[in-house]
Amino acid sequence: MNIVILSRNSHLYSTQRLIEEGRKRNHKIEVIDPLKCDIIIEKEKPTIFYKDRYLDYVDAIIPRIGASVTFYGCAVVRQFEMMGVFSIVSSGAILRSRDKLKSLQLLSKAGIGMPKTVFTNYSRDVEEVIEHVGGVPVIIKLLEGTQGLGVVLAETKSAAESVLEAFNGLEARVIVQEFIKEAKGADLRALVVDGQVVGAMKRQGKEGEFRSNLHRGGSAEIIKLSDGELKLAMNAAKALKLPVCGVDMLQSARGPLLLEINSTPGLEGIEGATGKNIAKSIITFIEKNK
């Protein structure tokens, strides 16, 4: 098969592992920068031109679209879909997952447990917002934030007011969530492939840090998920129609709670923590669908 990885950096761990596993299974693997693709739209003949050729020979794509290039990256994925090319995640599913507010609304409707969350249109009534999520401390998140950026822990009402006023002044849209104290700065990442959990790790934030992102100095270890955690991860992936994704959860006194879903999860942390060959699972998923 001719498999294209849509990535702006061919040297990233995740990209390299997918190349390695694909070639082991005798596929032709090519890395293409989605921002250098020309989308050609004409009647009954959607095509993509890249550098010096038409990409009319591609059998499947693996989108590795960064958050900063979501709009154009998803347009390229959509064009491949119009050409009948299989994608491990659809353009629509990527867009749904990148819209934090919309994804939380859809997951809530699907019965997925999550921290109490409030979205408000630049409200000045901070006290009321805080009451809706059970009081301080609260987590305040930028809707466009990634990898722990744009996430603030406000431990007092005055701190929450200051942060919300600052974001309001910048016309930055945010959500306010209850702080799950018993999680103790840790979360769970379940990697879903073909609707099944193929690996899971527990990520712990460094001392004094409430965010557990590995990019911010957190650590990770393999973990066996409970039945409830497995069910939440698989149901969340199904609700957003993401056959391949990373599902982040918190362990709380009332059971697992969904934090967010990543439609293009990195493989380095999860493979390193679990010893599982996640890249191979993704390649075999493509083989099953072609």
C-alpha cells in the first residue's frame, strides 16, 4: 500500500515510528507536509498537487495535524476523503475534537462522566460561575490551548476573578471546570485504536505542578485500567467517531472523568511507558480497512 503521513516534521518520534512499522510490513510510506499541498477542486475530479506531482496514487493517510494548522490540515484530509482515500481519522472528527466546547457538549449528551464545566460569554459574574462548578479552586482553560498551555489553576475567588478578567480583556474564550483534588496532579491516557484500548499510562505532574503533561516535565508509568475507565475511553472515542485517539481521564471519588480527547496523540510517551507497539497497531488498523 501507498501510505502518506501528513506531518510537518518527518523527524518526530511518532512519525518515525509509523514509517518504521509501515516499512516493516512492506508498505510504501511517504511523509508529506499538508501546508505544501495544493487542493484542486473541479467537477467530479478532486485532486491534490504536491511539489511536482499529483497525489492520485495514495491508498491511505495518517493525519498528524498540529493544532495551529487545523483549518488547512483538515481541508487536505477532507480532499483525500473526496478522492476515496482511507484516513485513520476523518477531517470531521479532527475538527470536532479540536473544538473543546463542542466535544464536551457531545460527550455530555453521550453520557460520558466529566468534571463540572461552565462556558460563559465573557461573564463578569465570576462568583456565579464558580458556584456552578462547586466553588474554588477551579481550573480555567483556553478553548484553543494544547499541551497544558492556557490552563490555569485558580485557588481563590479573587485569583479566578483576575484570570477571567484578563482573558475577557483579551477576548479569549475559556471554560471553567471543577478542580478534582483527589486526582493529585495525575491523569490517565488511554490510547484507542480501532475502537479498542491498546495501551494506557498514568501521567504524574512534577512537584508543585497540577498539569501532568509530559511536555511540562511530568512522568509516566504503565497502568491497568479498571472496567469503568476502559468503558469511558471506548465510549468517548465512539461518541466523537475517532477510531484512533488518545483519551485523557481523571480518577475521582465518583469514578473516572473525561478530561479531553486528542485526535492525533503522540506515541513516544505511551510506547515508552507501556512497551506496547502502538505504531504497529495503527498500521494493522489501516490494513484491515483497505
